[in-house]
Amino acid sequence: MKWAEKIKGKMMNIKHRHIVCTLPHSLHPIIKANRNLLLSALMRASAKTFTDYLENKYNIKAGVILVLHTFGETKDYHAHTHMIVSWGGICKKTGKLKEIKNEFVNYEFLQKKFRAKFEDEMINLFDANELKHDFYDRQSFMSFIKEINKKDWRLHLEPGMDVPELVIRYIGRYSKRACLSEYKITNMDGEYISFKHKDNKNLTEDKKPKEEILTLHYRDFFPRLLQHVPPAYFRIVRYYGVYSNHGNIPEEYFSKSQEVVVEVTEQELQKRNPLHCDYCHQDKVYIMTIFDTRPRKERSNKFEIDLNMEEKIKRKGVA
């Protein structure tokens, strides 16, 4: 949420839309074999689908904040992107901030545009021999592409929201989060782990997904969970259009809402800082972490430290 508060001050003061782009499940095996390449391609294709659409239709430069997710409710593999797309932007002709009043879009056109952009990237990687695959030749690869095109690719567009208060809830919810929150784990019984999830195919009377419990053996649970750990140094949050590093937005077009800054004295700040010693008024120096390996029943409520270690700390003059 600290990150979200920082971001909202850099968003244009116009409506934004929450948009989700999803890949077909038949692509998951080749995605897993080429995670860095194809997940990056998915993010680019998702963003450019809408930045190009808004530029060509309304002659504006829009901004996109994109978050990659690879999991669904039951933590199976489910590659998709969540985007906050400015429904408007900088007019290419006048340089002024322009908001789009009409929320209607040609849904089928955007579906095909998203599919074409991702497939173009995948075909270029195949032709450059950069793709790991099991296809015999280019003809068999193109037959596979033709097969997945028989079903429509999924897009989800929500109505425009004013910034930053409403949009910030989405930013905070869909970024910087783990695929399974701890509170959703309901039980650990021997070798089995249970967690709750929403069943989107089973709705309540008020049209909300019912909550179900899924129980898995740990040999199934941990691989299902760990497949969503991103590749090393992979950025799951990215910025496109005028929100990228190359974007140039005049200061007056940013959201007017500012985060609340609470001023505190140096003394109050030091009291709140766990790394600062209130006794000697110096910063603490990390020595080591001591783990209590005794059975839980034998542990005391008070923290115990070896006397020899205490003497070593005193000789170092460290509080």
C-alpha cells in the first residue's frame, strides 16, 4: 500500500479502467518452458493492445500500469495480466490532457488484436530459434497456432473509475502480493494442507462466487504453489505508454490528491525505530539470530540468551 500511495501521485487526473487479459490454457506448457520470454511477450501484448487502440482511435497517448499473475483461485497455472489503463491521456495534436467520455469498445476487435500481438511475438521468437519447443517444424508450429485460434481469447474490462481513491484499491490488491495469503490456509493435518478459494462457477443467490475448501497432499500443494515464483530478476509490475520512463507528463496533469504527511520530531522518530537504541542513542548493530530449537512445550515465554554471548556483546560496546 505504500507503493500504491506513491504511484497514485503519478497518475493522470482522469478516469482509469481495470482490464484483464488472459491466455488460453493450451499455451501453458510452452509458457512454462519459456517463462522469461513469453511472459514478457504477454505483458507487452496486453499493454500495446490498448495503447495502440487509444492512440489510433482517439489520437491520444495513454498510460498503463500492468501486473502479471500466473495463478487462479485454486493456484493452478493461469497466465493473465491485470492492468490499470488511463481512459484518456495526452492528446498528440494539442498536448493537452484529454479524457474519453465514451466507455464503449469493440470487444471482438480488441480480442483479435490482443491475440495477434501475442502470436506475432511468439512466431518471431520461433523463427529466431529462441523458443524452446517440441514441434517438428514451422508447419506443425503454425498448425498449433491455428488450433488455439478456434476459441476466443478472454478480455475483461471494468467501467471507468475516478482517480486516485477508487483505482488505488485495485493497485493495492493486484500488485506486490503473494499468490496465497496465509489467512486462506484453513488446516494442516499431517501430510495434508487445506485452503479456501472462490468457486467462480458456483454462485450464491446474490451472484457472488461460493467459498470452497481444497485439500491437497503436500507433494501436490508445494509444486502448485512454487510454480508461481517469478524467474530471477523478473519484473512482475511494469509501466507502458506515458507511464513508462520515457513518458513525459506535465505536472499539472497529475492527480491533485496528495498523500498525508505526518511530521514527527527526531526524538519521536528514534523511539519508533526498532534499530535505534533508546538507552545509548546509537544505531544497533546486527550480531546474529538465535533460534530456539527446543520442543514447543519446553520453551519459556521470556527470551533467553547465552551468557557468554551477552558478555561478548558487552565487550563490543553494542547495545
